[in-house]
Amino acid sequence: MRIIVNLDVMMAKRKISSGDLAKRIDITPANLSILKTGKAKAIRFSTLEKLCEVLDCQPGDILEFRKEED
């Protein structure tokens, strides 16, 4: 099982840069990069809420669950 992070897709749709998004949700560009690459082990609901607010989307637009193939 795996959680896929589609943050790049939403950022492209909303035409927002990493630097601008990081500023608007009040996290470091390095932490945003960790989220974008799917290397984060967890995400705070407050951060997810800010992402959804700024990107005008739902959590499911950013996070996707995929089963691993056997």
C-alpha cells in the first residue's frame, strides 16, 4: 500500500511556484520539497488544510491511495 502525493499536479493546475506556495502556507521550501517528492512520513492536518485553502482543492486532490501490486 502506498500514498501518492499529487502536489505537483495541483500546483501546475493553479500555476503557483514552490516558493510562493511555501510562503503562503508558512513552511520552509525544504519541507515543501519533502512533501512534493513523497518522502514525508506524515503531514499535519493544519498543513493539509492550508494546502487545500491556497490551492482551492480537496485533500483527495493532493493525496491518493494505491495498493501495491502483488
